[in-house]
Amino acid sequence: MLLPRYSLRTTLIGVTVCAVLFLIAGEALQGHAWAIVITVTVVCILGMFAVHASLYLLASSLGKIIGVPISPARTNQGGMQTSSDQQFPPTFDENEEST
């Protein structure tokens, strides 16, 4: 889940952070050097996240199109696990012999 505890408080904090960033961007447009540095830094970080997300989506979609098998995971005992942990326990057939 992307935002597990999304509330009015979270919204107000987000609005406040955006207001401060836009206030700094306004100061950057007026020519203040410190504001230009902060604005360029924030834009570069957001651009880096956008490029990272787009490359992840590209690689993920290509993997689904090509059908790349899922690589096995290592367990905490040092073994390899190729199946999911979310499987149901094995069912016992009444006709099967028990040993």
C-alpha cells in the first residue's frame, strides 16, 4: 500500500512542504542565489525519481512481455526457494497410504 496511514495531518504536512518549496522557487525567480540552488536541487531529485520510475516500469513491462522466469530466493537457512510462501499447506488424500 502506497500510503498506509493517509490522514488530514498528512495532507496538511504535504501542502505546507509544497508551499515552502514554491515560496523558495518564487525567490529563485527573483534572482536569489540560495533559492536557485535549492530549487535546482529539488528539481534534480524529482527528475532522478521520475527517470528511475520510468526505467523500472520499462524493465518490468519488458520482463512480462518476454516472460523472464522469477529467480529463486535464498532462505535464512542458506537454501534456495523457488516457490512462493503464500501457498496452501499440502492436502492429504484419504486414499493415500500413510507411513
